[in-house]
Amino acid sequence: MSKTSATKLAIHGGPKAVPDGTVKAWPPIDDVDRRMVLASLESATHAFGPNAKAFQEEFAAWNGNKYAITTNSGTAALHMGLVACDVGCGDEVIVTSYSWSSSATCILHHNAIPVFVDLKWDTMLMDEDKIEAAITPRTKAIVAVHLHGLPVNMEKVMAVAKRHSLKVVEDACQAHGAKFQGRKVGTIGHCAAFSFNQNKCLCSGEGGMFVTNDEDLLKKAAQLWSFGETRTPLESRDYHAYALGWMYRNNDLTAAFGRAQLTKLDGYMTTLKTNAQALADALKGVPHLILPTEYAGAEHNWYNYTLRFDMKALGHEHDAGAFRDKLVAAMKAEGVQTGVWQKFILPAMTVFQAKNGYGQGCPWSCSHARPVNYDLKQYPVAQKHSDWHTGMTVPLRAPNGPEVARLTAAGIRKVMENVEQVK
């Protein structure tokens, strides 16, 4: 009897490749977290307090920025970046066609218009060579999304921005510690946004950080962050709104948790890279898999280890998304913690197809806007990526080690070497 016919997948009653309880939860919690969070809880300040101020300073120092503002989400930090770069009504902002929705909806938050650029297949990132063709007289900025933890080629992005006098906001929400040509992301563009959501490499439950080296951008971002006021909670406020503003501030408890986790972040990043390499080594030779890579000059943080299935070789180009879902279900049955966090390319989302963000067709119907075409045929690579991929985060995170990565690979291999059972 052949190896293939002798192996029964878990979806058909076979044993799991990854036993229950193997993968430990993220993030690890220890006495450092307990001490700092409890100290905040027992203090007199539970809004924006001393931990929030210290978190800003410590994160800026860790990442190499002059300034940082802690926020209640990465989405808030992205919005602040666009406002800091003077993006407003009718302006156009170039962004990737595949990412988390916030990479594009943050543009709508200040009445501006997203213009999407297709992906580059090898990197899964916005194709930097297609940015220039998307620029119009209305273009004001570029959102450079370091998706899955792999940096965009910032040399190309910044060169285009310089030629056309555009600002660059780095969406580093998934890219803590990733580097391009030796520089940490978030230090190359005009400003950047990080997220500290539960599944991010630095977790404080929820939260984010706006960073910049430009004091003028800092002041504009801070005004949006705190009700449109010109004085922050660290100063003597006059409680007067001078412009459109939100309440994007962080709180002391969340900041305390973030500070505690920041003390361990370098160790977490080392673990991620070690586990990602172990997974890559164990997946070599698995049929019909396309493994993620780093390109010259880029250093991945492996926030999300993103696999693609070769649907052409599998004979499923015509129903790639549906068959991908079957493969993922079979892997989950094996105990592999994998999944598809975004099944839609951004321009396919209803808000963009309907062009109706605020009602009455705004912001696209604004007299200051020009017509923008979101025909999905413009984004074939993004659609292919969306239909062919799956990703994973927790199995590669501390406290899990290389042995968990190898078990995860065994589960993936089991499914792909017995794919006819999925069909």
C-alpha cells in the first residue's frame, strides 16, 4: 500500500498531526506584565497617564523615531498620519489593493479618495513600479503597507514621492522591527502607524502608535488625536476645538501592558525568525506550495507566515478561493492554526464599489474630487493572491518553539501529500 493511500486525513477520521494543546497562546504573560498593569490599576490615573507618556518615549527610542503618540488603535494612527500630511477633501492617496481594510478606509476618514495599485506576486506587496502610473494632479500621499511584516521597497517609494512632491505614510501595523536596507520601518517615510492589537508582534490588547521625526507633522497629528485641540493632555488645555478632531488617545492600563510587552519585544522577534526558518525548512519539497520569501535588502519580521497554494498545478484555477477554503479546513482539522484573515481585495469591498462612504456618494461625489475607477480587472495579481493564500501567526510566536513549527509543517505536508482526499 502506498504512503498516500495509507494516510487518512483528520477530516476523514485520521489522527491529528498537531495534537490539541500543542500551540500555546499569544502573548505570553509573566510577572513583568502583572506588576506593571496592577501598578497602573492601583494608581489614580486611568485615562491618559504616566504609562501612556512613558510608552510613547520608550517605543520611539526602540524604533528610532524622534516622536511618538500612543493611540487607541493602529487605524487611528493611520488617520493621524494622513492628516499630518495635509490630506483632505478630494485629495487622492495611493494604497495597495490587498491589505486590512483600515489601510484604505483611513483615507476616507478625512474625505480623501483611495487609488489602488495592484500587487507584486513575489512579495505580496504593492507593486512599487506601478505607483507612478496611478499619480494624478490630485494625488497627495502614498500609504506604503508593509504587509505581513515584509517591508515595501522604500527606496523606490520615496524616489517616486520625491519626484512628485508627495508624502509617504508607512503602514507598519504588522511590521514591528522589520527592516529595509538596515533601517527599521517607520523611520523611512514622513510618518508611520503601528498597531498593538491582540495578534500583533507587540500586543497591548488594543492600541497603536503614530511616529514621525517631523515636529510639524507631530503637532498636526496630535490635534486630530485630541478633539481638534492644539494643546495635549500633557499641557495646559483650553478645551477649544480649532479643527476637526477625534478622541484617539490611549489609556494608562493599556499603555502599561504595552510597556511590559515592549521590554520583551526583541526576544519575541528572535523567536519569530527562528521559528519561521524552522517552518520553511520543514516545508521544503511539499507539493503545490509556494513559500514566502525575503527579497534583497528587506528583513521580514514574520508577523504572518503566508503560504500560497499553486492552484494551476492543482487544477483549481477556476475555483481557487473555494478550493483554498477546503485545503485550509483540512489543515485546521489536523490542528494547524492557519486561516485567511482577508478574503476580499480592497477595491472589491462594498464601500468602494458603491462609492458611498458618508451617504449621498461622499467623498467621491464631492465637488473637489475627480472620477475614480475601481474596475476589479485592474487588480489581477491581488485577486490571485487573495484566492490562493493562507497564513498563520500564533504557531510561530513565543512561547512556541521550533518543535511547534515542525509539527505545523507536518500537518500542512500531510494535507498536501494527500490532497486527493480533500478533492
